[in-house]
Amino acid sequence: MKMNPWTLSVLLLLAGPLGADPDWHVEYPESFCVVEGSTATIPCSFTHPAVHKGTDVVVERVIWCTNPKFCKKPVYYVYDSSKVRGDSRFLYLGDLVRNCTLKIIKTVKKDAATYHFRFESNATGYAGRKGVRVTLSNGEDVKVRSSVTDNVVKEGGQVTLTCTSNCSFHQMDVHWYRNGHALSEKGSALHLSCLTNDDAGNYTCSLDSSGQKTSAPWSLVMLEDEDGEVVKVRSSVTDNVVKEGGQVTLTCTSNCSFHQMDVHWYRNGHALSETGPALNLSNLTNNNTGNYTCSLDSSGQKTSAPWSLVVLEDEGKHNVTVAGKEKFDWFLTVSVLLAVFLLLLAGLVFAKRCLRSV
Ligand SMILES: *[C@@H]1O[C@H](CO)[C@@H](O)[C@H](O)[C@H]1NC(C)=O
Ligand SMILES: *[C@@H]1O[C@H](CO)[C@@H](O)[C@H](O)[C@H]1NC(C)=O
Ligand SMILES: *[C@@H]1O[C@H](CO)[C@@H](O)[C@H](O)[C@H]1NC(C)=O
Ligand SMILES: *[C@@H]1O[C@H](CO)[C@@H](O)[C@H](O)[C@H]1NC(C)=O
Ligand SMILES: *[C@@H]1O[C@H](CO)[C@@H](O)[C@H](O)[C@H]1NC(C)=O
Ligand SMILES: *[C@@H]1O[C@H](CO)[C@@H](O)[C@H](O)[C@H]1NC(C)=O
Ligand SMILES: *[C@@H]1O[C@H](CO)[C@@H](O)[C@H](O)[C@H]1NC(C)=O
Ligand SMILES: *[C@@H]1O[C@H](CO)[C@@H](O)[C@H](O)[C@H]1NC(C)=O
Ligand SMILES: *[C@@H]1O[C@H](CO)[C@@H](O)[C@H](O)[C@H]1NC(C)=O
Ligand SMILES: *[C@@H]1O[C@H](CO)[C@@H](O)[C@H](O)[C@H]1NC(C)=O
């Protein structure tokens, strides 16, 4: 079992002089604040002597209750290990040895109460007398805190936002919004890196999915980077004009770290099948002419400015085909004309003969 130093020292303290039997004791915080609707995990530990009145002590039953008389009958047990069914929102995460941690799922107003833990051994029972006072906060004090001192961050920079409250809440219950639109990220910390203009806006966090218990907005202002964009297209050629049949390699670069295979390429806004930081274009035809952009994520955010490629038709090649075709056409025309002339001549001779014979 893992134990933090604090718990360990408490246990050692309770154990008294070295080797002495531990006393009957339950340790939990005096009070515990939780944001309504969130999940509370109340830390708790207990000890008992190994031997009581000459016989070994074995814990057989553990109880959590909200009764001022220390869980003696008649009481409202929120958890009782001797019963199969209890309130399903109360989970006992402890054991029968020394851990009595209690978890309350999706706290509601009526959960605010003083809770006691009682354990019963085959020798005797014992309850933690003080109890833990559970208070519920309506989430009015939920705030967004940021890792930067002012709200202005440079393009390509980064910021971490943290959702805080005086009271405890479950990390994974935290939802984030930009300008009121839900983000996919969850958890009490929102890390934003490689910032672009798209990231600017008002950020809020909320401790439940219904959007209640929402913080005041924290506004992110982007400062334009004079050096240009965060993502850039670089090419293997010095100008944008390449001859037909030639080749060019485009590279997507950024000073932000990114996953190689997350790089997507676009021509005139249409996604290409190639992915990865380098795009090799060879045997260029006029079809390759267009504006190329690369993007560091499939959603097309963090996209570069367009790089324009112009493929020049190879005039030499063009001349040869045109010349060949012209020669062929001339030959065909002459042949056809000659054939027609000969036919006409033959027809004329034939007609003359017919006239003569009549
Ligand atoms: C008690 O159990 C809970 C849940 O398993 C755990 O998170 C906690 O660290 C334990 N406490 C101690 C003192 O071992
Ligand atoms: C409690 O159980 C242990 C182990 O079974 C046994 O040794 C001990 O005598 C029991 N104590 C009492 C008071 O029955
Ligand atoms: C990226 O480069 C710009 C300047 O070109 C700089 O301001 C910015 O801090 C850099 N971002 C990172 C994450 O290094
Ligand atoms: C939260 O903390 C602030 C100051 O830190 C205090 O004014 C406020 O009363 C606290 N709220 C609760 C519910 O404890
Ligand atoms: C962000 O909030 C400020 C003031 O609260 C407001 O002026 C601004 O229009 C908001 N921005 C957006 C994008 O909603
Ligand atoms: C793209 O071209 C570059 C340089 O011509 C070469 O180093 C690289 O291996 C090529 N990549 C692919 C996927 O063909
Ligand atoms: C480009 O053309 C050469 C020769 O015409 C050929 O061997 C090669 O396979 C072609 N490459 C592509 C990618 O079409
Ligand atoms: C260029 O595009 C046209 C029309 O989409 C297509 O018919 C032609 O085969 C393409 N040429 C090459 C060399 O891919
Ligand atoms: C490419 O971009 C240039 C200037 O940005 C624009 O004039 C041109 O029409 C674009 N071409 C296409 C095919 O979108
Ligand atoms: C192709 O034609 C152009 C003008 O029409 C001419 O300037 C050029 O030299 C020709 N190229 C070849 C290889 O004949």
C-alpha cells in the first residue's frame, strides 16, 4: 500500500512509542468542501490495536453514516459493508485494514452533512467522533487562471489555463469553452500551444456539462508575429515558376513541434492524399499549377499561407508536335486534292468517251 509521508507520520504518531500497539482511531479532515454536482473523494484512515483483551482483533464491518450518535442504531447509513445494496452514489474505496476513503459521486445539496466512520471488529466497535463536515459550494468561485501575467500572447506562443475553485472537484468533470463553443479538451488544465489567431477569444471553464458553475471569461488576445505565420511552406526552387516535366519539393515548417504524419497538404484548398512534412512533386504538368498550403492538423487550423506554383508548358516539345502535325495535315490535304483531281479527270475522260459514242 502506498502512503504519503504525512499519513505515515500520523500513523507513527498514533502508534506511540516504538513497537506499541496503535490506538483506536479514525483520521479524516474536519471539513471538506466540494462543488455541487462534482465527485468528492474524502480521505480517511483508521487504526486499532492488534490485540484487545488478550485476543486478536479482526475488523468485520465498516460503516459511513450521517448520525450524530456515531453510527449506532437507528441511523442513516450511507455505506454499510454488511449490506449488499446501499446508496449507489456512495462508494467505499477503503478496506478492512486501515483505509476508509469514501467517494460521493455527483454530489447534491442534501449531501451536505457531517459524516462519521465506524468500524466493527470481532472484539468491539469504534467510531471517529469528530466526523467530517461536508460543505457544498454552488460553484460561484470557479475561476480561470492563466500561466501568463497579461492576456496578450504572441503568435506561436503558448499558455496554460487552469480551472480553479476553493472547493474540490473532479478533474475530468471540467469542460472548456472558447467564445461559448465547447472544446474537446477536458480536465482542470487546458494547454494551448502554437497559438494562432484562431485561438484568440474568451475562455471559460465549467464544472458540469450543463454549463452551470461556469467561470467568468478569460480573454486571450493574439499579438501578430512580425516574422509571419507560425506554419510556412518552403520550396526547393527559388521562384514559383517550374518547367513542365520538372520537379519541386515543398516542405512544411514550423518552430512549433508537431507530429510528422499530422501534416496535411492542400492545392487550391482541396486536400491532397499525401501527408507528412515534405511533398514531392515530379513530372510536373499544368495540372500541378495552383496554390499549395500545409496544415498541422486535419481540421485545417494552423494552416500556412499559400505558396503558388506555376508550371510552364515546355515550348520545345510543343513545337515538335505542332510541326509534325502540320506536315501530316499538308500531306493529307495534297493527297486528297490529288485524288479528287484524278477522279474528276477520269470522270471527264469517261464522259467525253460516252458523248462521242452516242
Ligand atoms: C485509500 O484508498 C484510496 C482509493 O484506493 C487511495 O486513493 C488512497 O491513497 C488510500 N489511502 C491511503 C492512506 O493509503
Ligand atoms: C477475532 O478473530 C480472530 C481471528 O479469527 C481470533 O483469533 C480472535 O480470537 C477473535 N476475537 C474474538 C474476541 O472473538
Ligand atoms: C516561433 O517563432 C516566433 C518568431 O518567429 C516566436 O515569437 C515564437 O515564440 C516561436 N514559438 C515557439 C513555440 O518557439
Ligand atoms: C473562496 O475564496 C475566496 C478568497 O480566496 C473567498 O472570498 C470565498 O469566500 C471562498 N469561497 C468559499 C465557498 O469558500
Ligand atoms: C470577449 O469579451 C469581451 C468583454 O468581456 C468582449 O468585448 C468581446 O467582444 C468578447 N469576444 C468575443 C470573441 O466574444
Ligand atoms: C522527396 O525529395 C527529397 C529531395 O529530392 C528526397 O530527399 C526525399 O526522400 C523525397 N521523399 C519522398 C517521399 O519521395
Ligand atoms: C516520371 O517520369 C519518369 C520518366 O518519364 C518515370 O520513370 C517516372 O516513373 C515518373 N514518375 C512519376 C512519379 O510519375
Ligand atoms: C490533367 O487533368 C486532366 C483533367 O482532369 C486529365 O484529363 C489529364 O489526364 C491530366 N493530365 C495529367 C498528365 O495528369
Ligand atoms: C492563387 O493565389 C493567387 C494570389 O493569392 C490568386 O490570384 C490566384 O487566383 C490563386 N489561384 C487559384 C487557382 O486559386
Ligand atoms: C518553339 O517556338 C517558339 C516560337 O513559337 C520559338 O521561339 C522556339 O525557339 C521554338 N522551340 C524550338 C525547340 O523549336
